[in-house]
Amino acid sequence: MMFTNVIDAISWIESVKRFGDKYDLSRMELACKMLGNPEKKVKYIHVAGTNGKGSTVSYLKHILLEHGYQVGTYTSPYIVRYNERITYNYDDITDEELLYYINKVNSLYHEVIQEYNQIITFFELTTLMAFLFYAEKKVDFVVCEVGLGGRLDATNVITPLISVITNISYDHMHVLGNTLEEIALNKLGIVKPGIPLVTTVKEPELQDLFLTYTQKSNSKLIIIQDSDITNIKYSSQTKFVYKDETYFIEMLGNHQVRNAALAIEVIFQLNQLKKTNVSLSTIKMGLLNTFWPGRLECFGNIVLDGAHNIGGMTALKESMETLFKGKTIKVLYTSMADKEYYDIIQILESFAHEIHFTQFDYPRCETAHNLYDVSNHQLKFLHTDALQALNELKDLKKNEILLVTGSLYFISLIRKNLK
């Protein structure tokens, strides 16, 4: 059956099973082969990590675009609409293109069920569409974000020019393992023999693990140490020095500086490999042009940030304390039920003056009551309607900040309202 409009097409793909049993990448490899291996026709940069993937992808994209390359990005989840997952240069995939590629993978989906009795999952289908789209667009580079983990992720059928791992922290433990080492090994699964890896992973024991792993696969390892980044200064822009060179970014937060340094180093390495030929002034301009919605994004005194795991919330705390010293911080928070919200709420309690717990209409959303019950904060409040809570809280005094956080899906809803 063929879809004739994009709304039906998207609702079909969104209804497909989210996760399938996966012990290897054979289902994804089979599907790629049936489509003529589109993933082999384009050059990829592969980005994994617990937090900071989206920002790092965005920095890389803007640097490469600034040089004049044709660039695709593949990311998840989206902030406003499904099309954002697959971009081409400065634009999201169009509804017409989306309809065309969903129809293509729809027929593949049914063929694989009939011939092999296997179900291709939602994320695998989306990834296959991206592969087809970029092969037909003949882009110069695709910056491709891992969906979950690394080793068994649907994107891991590619052999990239370079691999990137932002950092390792606790998230999706039911899938990736309960220790940082287990999570790290899962993400290190994206490392291919002889392909370099760049990372900002900080923990000494993880750096040792990275070194052992990359030596085995004969891959060059570049670790960006905190000491490589100096003189961070915040004003209307963020200024920092990386390897004796000064850069500016529009994005706020120390973690954004690390993500920017990561992107700079990836380009340095690609230049060395003669895969790119990007000047320093182009790198600087690309960084300055980078914007990433829902990451410390300010609408007056309201700050939106999609922090939804322990690492993200720790980075957010650091940024809030640096950027809004002496201000009264009110928090509007919700969480998906499968996140580590016990620990996240403790981090929030350490810097928030008051916390407003809420919920919104999304299948995985935790109830405001459950979140409220976990908290021991002296000024905690309960709102069962997120938008009503926003309306009650958004009239702020000069020294008050409202931080809205806890989930990218939640940020998407709030952002649409503030816009």
C-alpha cells in the first residue's frame, strides 16, 4: 500500500514497534543490502555519547556548511517535528521527500516480514530513510548521531571517516549496562579498525579503557583534556581558548565549550587525513553561527534546557550556577518514567529555590504526583497541567529565573507555547 499524504505516512512509521530483539546488526545489514547499500555511498562522521551529541553534531554541521560543503545531519529525538531528524544543509527534509522515502521503506518493511519473518523497527526504518536520502542527494558529508548506545545501534552499519564519543554518564541502563565501564564499552562499539576516535571523556579509568580498546582496533585516539580548554568567559557570547587559539560561541554553558572543542578537533583530524580542507577562520565562523534549540535557550527570564539524565542535569547545574549567580531559580520539571529521576531531582534540589513538578500528555511521562513524592525540597509544588503551570509561573520579577527542564519532548511543548 502507498501513502498519499505525509500525516498518514508519519503516523504509520511512528506506530511501528520501537525496539526489537537485537543480538547483532544482521537485520539492519540485510535491509541495507536489499536497498543497494546506500550507506556506502556517502562519507559519514559518527557521533556517540550520553550527552552533547546534538550540539556537537550542530557545531560540525555549521563548520562544514561555512566551508561550502553539502552536509546532512541525522539526529534524534526531534524538538518540534519529525522532519528535523533528517536535515540537508540548512533545511529539514521536506514533507514531499519524507512521503517518498516512507513509502520506500514501507514496501521494504512488508517484504522483510514476508520473506524473512523479521520486523524492522521504527528507528531502523528512519535510519534507512536517511541513508537513502543522503545517497540520492550525493551530500559531501553526513554527521550521524547514534540513537542509543553504539555497538548494536542501527546507525552502526556505517564505516565513518572518524568516530566521536562526547562523554559517558548514566542513561538507558536497562539497555546499556549498570556501570560506566559497561556503558563505555557499548559506545566504543562504534570504533572501526583503523578509524580515528576523538573524545572528551574525562574519567581516568574510562580514558584507560578507551586507550586499550582503540589500540586493539589500531585506531588513533585523541582525548581532549580539560586542560586543553582555558580562559572561558561568559558575556553576550561565550569566549574560550582551545590549544592557544581563541573561539566564540553563541551557546551558553561549560559543557557547550567542551562540545565546541570536540568539533574543532574533529575538523583538525579530518584536515590531517586530507578528507577536508577547512581553514581556521571558517571553523571560527561556523562555531559562531551554531544554534541548538532547547539547550540553555533563553526567552527573557525563562530558560529551557532538555536535560533528562544525570550527566545532563549535572552540566545544567554547573551552567545555572555560573550564569545566574545571585538570582532566584524556580524550576518547572517533569520526567519520562524510565529516567533516573530520583538522582536528577536531588541535583535540582541542590540549586533550585523552588521546584514545580508537573506532567503532560505523553505516553512515557511520569506523573507529577510521583515526582513530587520523591522530592524533599522545602518549597515544592504540584501542577497536573504543564501549560497552566507555565502561565502561572511566567510573570517573573527582575531577579527571578524560571528554568523549564526534564525532557526534550516537554521542552518541545513549552517552546511552541513561548514562541
